[in-house]
Amino acid sequence: MKLCIIGTGYVGLTTGACFAEVGHDVTCVDNDEAKVALLQAGGMPIYEPGLEELVHKNVAAGRLRFTTSIAEGVERSLVVFIAVPTPPLPDGSVDLSYIEKVAREIAGCMTSYKVVVDKSTVPVRTGEKVAETIRRYCRARVDFDVVSNPEFLREGYAVEDLMHPDRIVIGVQSPRPVPVMREIYEPFRAPIIVTDLNSAELIKHASNSFLALKISYINAISILCEATGANVQEVALGMGMDHRIGREFLQAGIGFGGSCFPKDLSAFIKIAEQLGYDFRLLKEVQRINAEQMDRFVKKITDTLWVLKDKTIGVLGLAFKQNTDDVRMSPAIELCRRLLKEGARLRVHDPKAMPKARAVLPEATYIEDMNDVAEGCDALVIATEWEIFKKLDLERARRVMTHPIMFDGRNLFDPREMERLGWIYKSVGR
Ligand SMILES: NC(=O)C1=CN([C@@H]2O[C@H](COP(=O)(O)OP(=O)(O)OC[C@H]3O[C@@H](n4cnc5c(N)ncnc54)[C@H](O)[C@@H]3O)[C@@H](O)[C@H]2O)C=CC1
Ligand SMILES: O=C(O)[C@H]1O[C@H](OP(=O)(O)OP(=O)(O)OC[C@H]2O[C@@H](n3ccc(=O)[nH]c3=O)[C@H](O)[C@@H]2O)[C@H](O)[C@@H](O)[C@@H]1O
């Protein structure tokens, strides 16, 4: 099937590569000329495990190409996916100007029937507006269908999630585009849910909000664990083994971040408000998340007392492991809070240092994670990278003024850390 994807970012690029991998003919479009030039030259604008190989393989096979021209992509394809940003506005609602602009541009160059699929995360009723816009701006007066096909991939596992999805959601206004959508997804062998446009859009916001709720729930439980000497990881395990609850998304920590959960929560609360419902449950999820960071910073200041002129080593800058993405990263937020208190920072991340430098220029960047502790008054774990479990703890202990670790991701065993001579503080244990 000939497919076009508009917006070659985390979602567009990984989706495009996976569609090509299963045999579709894919044209990825982006209006960022530098990004397209980089991709055409064989470079990669993002780090995502397995993606580079997939892109190179499918470009070489002639199934994947990059362009800055929407007209070229639309002309060549039957199905046009929209995967452009939907960032938050200051009041929490969604900036839909990228979607609207792309919808107009697609309409302007359509000369035959197209299926226009929204993959960006959008408020309920956006698909209806996209359809109206295309109708208004399509000079050629050709037929089209608008489909909502939300994306559920996680950064850091994007290729795996796309190749083996739990489900595919297809929201339609009529049955006409359903066979085409089924054909696109048939190679992925996943359950397909066909529903109406509004339900599909709600499924996406409701899913992300529920996952955020799960994290805030376990973070709230971590407070009770700390107050009673219980262990939040064991509580989470005991809860999660009930298959109705499930074990995932029960990792207590410094709170969730990233380019999606915070913005999607705000958006969902705003949409609910516009529809006449005060979604207080989700406001509480936001409040618990903000307080979790406050509590962690307080843990550091309670122990170190004055942070001014102290040196703190921070391991982790990405918003989670396996990615170089620092958008709305709790680790970056934590660094900013420590800098504000007057601390000096020695920081390291396996992949996110180039992107972090742009938003956190005040820190000293250390190439080797084992060199971070040198001269530090404390070490902080801010991102759940598996590799940090291999930190040379004995060497770190020797080169620090005092071996204190604040583990915001519960990577180490508290008893073992104490045995090794550390003052060790984690979350909910
Ligand atoms: N990042 C993620 O893990 C996930 C993101 N989403 C949603 O997918 C959407 C896209 O997110 P990301 O891929 O993270 O964003 P991104 O910022 O990484 O990529 C978006 C791309 O669209 C391009 N673009 C903007 N306007 C354009 C235009 N007029 N014409 C052509 N290209 C244009 C940008 O240059 C950029 O390369 C958002 O709605 C997001 O909420 C959904 C699931 C997962
Ligand atoms: O809509 C989106 O963009 C995506 O948002 C999330 O994916 P992502 O933001 O890539 O990352 P997650 O793995 O969900 O982690 C988000 C944040 O929650 C934190 N987290 C996650 C899980 C957990 O148990 N505890 C916890 O604190 C992570 O550290 C991270 O800061 C969802 O998991 C995806 O299904 C969705 O497609």
C-alpha cells in the first residue's frame, strides 16, 4: 500500500520505518529541511533502539523515502497519516494549529480519493474538524475519508511497540476506509478495534491519563510506605500480580514526565471542562506528580542541609531510559531545582547529553558515568537507565566527600547499599 506520513518526528519516523518493514511503500514528509536533509544523507535525528538499522534497510530497499513536499507525498499515496506535534497552550488546552495547517495543505493538493488518518494525539472532535477543513479547502472536490488512528508506542521501545502492538484503534465516520486500514495493519497481526471517530480520540486520552493515574497512585502509596517502613516495590508486586491490576506502571519514583503524559493530562482536563465536567480525579493525579518531585528535593535538602556550593552528581537526564528525549524530563526539572538552591552539578546520561546541553547549560557534563562521583557531596539517580545498576559503587564511594546516594528510581537494594557503607535514600522504601 502507498502511504504518506506528514511529520517525521518520534512517531512519524518510527511508524514510517515499521510500515516500510512490513512491505508498504512509505513517503515521510517534514517541513524541517535540515531534518529531511539529515535523513536523506543517512543520518538520524533521534535515538531509538533498532530504528537506525530499520530506516537504512528500508531506504536501501526503495520502500522508504524522505521529502519536504506534502504535495509529492499526497500525490504518491492513497493513505495520508498526520503525525505533527499537538503541543500544549499556556491554559493547558491543545495547540491544533499544526493539524489544521496540514489538513489545509493536504486538501489543497488532493486530486483523487484519499484516506486522511490522524495519528497525532488530539482532543475528541478534532477528526470532525479535520473533515470539515478538508471539505472546505479541497478545490478538486474529490472524495476522502478521515480516520482516527491513535498511536500507543512508548519512546525507547517504539520499534518493538509498533511491530507488536497490543491493539490497533481505528475510528471512522463511515465503513468505507475500514478495508484499507485493515490491509495496512494486517501484517502486524494485532487485534483491531473499529469504532467511531470520537471514541477513538477518547481512547487515546483516556489511556494516557489512566497510565499517569496508575503512576500517581503508586507514588501516593510510596508516601505511606515511607511512613511505615514498608517497601513500595513489594507492595506494587503484590498488587500487580492480580491480573486485573497488572504489574506495569507501578514503579514509584520522582514522578512522570516526557512530551506526552503531562500535556495529555492537561488537555484531557481542559476538554472535560469544555464538555461541562470537572475532572478532579485527574487534577489530583497532576498534584501528586508535582508533590512527588517536591518531596524528593526535600529529601535531598533535609540530608545535605545547605546546597549552596555543594557538588551533586546526577545520573540520568532523559525523561526515561532508552531515549535521548529530554522534553519535560523530571531529571532536568530536578537538576534545575538543585541549581536554584546553589548546588554545582556533575551530570551524565548515556544518550541524552547532546540534547540536555541545550536546556541545561549550567551543568558540567561527564562522559563516563563512573567519573561523575569525583568530589561530589552526593549522588542522585534521576533516570531509570539499566546501565546505572552497573555503576562502580566502590570507586564512587572512595572519590566522594561522603557516600550519600538519593535514588529517585529505586535501582539499588537498600540493604546492600547500607552494607557497602552508603547513606542511601530511595522512594517508598
Ligand atoms: N513521542 C511519543 O512517544 C508519542 C507521541 N504521540 C503524539 O504524536 C504526535 C507527534 O509527536 P512526536 O512525534 O513526538 O513529535 P515530534 O516533535 O518528534 O515530531 C513532529 C514532526 O512534525 C514536523 N512538522 C511540524 N509541522 C509540520 C508541517 N506543517 N508539515 C510537515 N511536518 C511538520 C516537525 O518538524 C517534527 O519533525 C503528537 O500529537 C504526540 O502527542 C503519540 C504517541 C507517542
Ligand atoms: O502518547 C504517548 O506519547 C505515549 O506516552 C507514554 O509513553 P512515553 O511517554 O514514551 O513513556 P512512558 O514509558 O509511558 O513513561 C512516561 C513517564 O512515566 C514515568 N514512569 C513510567 C512508568 C512507571 O511505572 N513509573 C514512572 O514513573 C517514566 O519514567 C516517564 O517519565 C505511553 O506509555 C505510551 O503508550 C503513549 O503512546
